[in-house]
Amino acid sequence: MDIPVPLYVLLGVLILSAVGKHLIKKGEEQIDIERQKDDYTRMVKSQKDREINTSFDEDEFWDILEGVINRSGKSYRNFLGLFKDKVRILSEEELITLDNLLLKLYRENLTHDLYAASTIIFKSEDLINSYLLMNVFMTKGRVFFKQACKSPELVLGKSFEDVDGRLINDVLSELYFAKTKELMPIPVEEEWDIPGEKWKFRDLPDKYPELWAAFN
């Protein structure tokens, strides 16, 4: 004769089984996280210095961008996605030379005025935001890029809502990793003097009143 099992016992078994499965899953997730951390640590430790110092052809770069700009619909996120699709056919060596070109353009066009504009717009004094702002300029084409780098107030009236902080360089690094399973080689460090008049953050509202009013 079968002895009926009380409902609360069945519920207890089911709960314990669910808890056990949850703990096993959590344990597997933790192991996976630790494995990912170890893999990332190994990649960082083995990251190579950059031996390729030549730059991608600038005219070809702007030609690529023109095709992307026409399809991106003024969206920075769309621009990055379309750009990634466009350049994924490049070799790992070409990705490095394209990254070199971008770094060259940053060095050639960075000024204290542009740095101030990026600080006001993105509300951070991190210099990398100046590169981000130049990336946004690039989404408007070669002529606008050159003009806006010299006169950052040209951004007045433009929206930065979908600018999520990713650079074109980040896209190149992602593609490089997908091809090689290695981090993009470290570029040669170069110091350069940023032209223009230095400023303190407290001076920005008076020094750049239109930009300050537009983005604060």
C-alpha cells in the first residue's frame, strides 16, 4: 500500500531542488566570471607594443566615412554600427594603421578651445572626451570636422543624446580582437603641446558663455 506524501514535504523537496539548481547555476556563473577575469588578465599582460607606425590613407578614410554618414541618419550609434560593418573586411594590420590615423588626427586638431567645449558638453575634464567630440565632428564629414575643430561653437544647436562614449578606436579594437583574440597593440606614447589658452573649469561660463548656456 502506497503511503501518501504530505503536500508540504513535496513542496519542500521542490524548493530544495530549485535552490540546489540555483546554487549550481550561480556557482557555474561565478566560475565563468573568474575564468573571464583570468583570460582578461592574461590578455592585458601579453598586450604587445605597437610596431606598425604607418597611418591609413586619410583620403580613403574620409571616403569610407562619407558612405557611412549618408546612411546613419544623424545618429552617432548608427554611425558606429555602420562603420564597423564597413571596415570589418580590413586586415588586422590595416586596423592598426587606421587607429594610427585617428590618433594623428587627434594630435593635429586638439586645442584648448576644443578641450573646453568637450568639458562643457560632456561635463567632464577627461581629455578623452575631446577625442569623442572630434568623433562626433567626423560624423558630419571632412569639411565640418576641420571647421569645427577650429571653431567648436559650431556644435551649438546639435544634440548629443545618443553619444554613448564609444570612440571609433573602440570599434577598431573590437574588430582587432575578433580577428586575433588579442588586445590592440599599445601605441607609441607621444607628448605634444596643446595649442591655445589654458583655462580653469571655473572660468568656462564666462569664457565660453554660448556653449555653457546651451549645455548647462
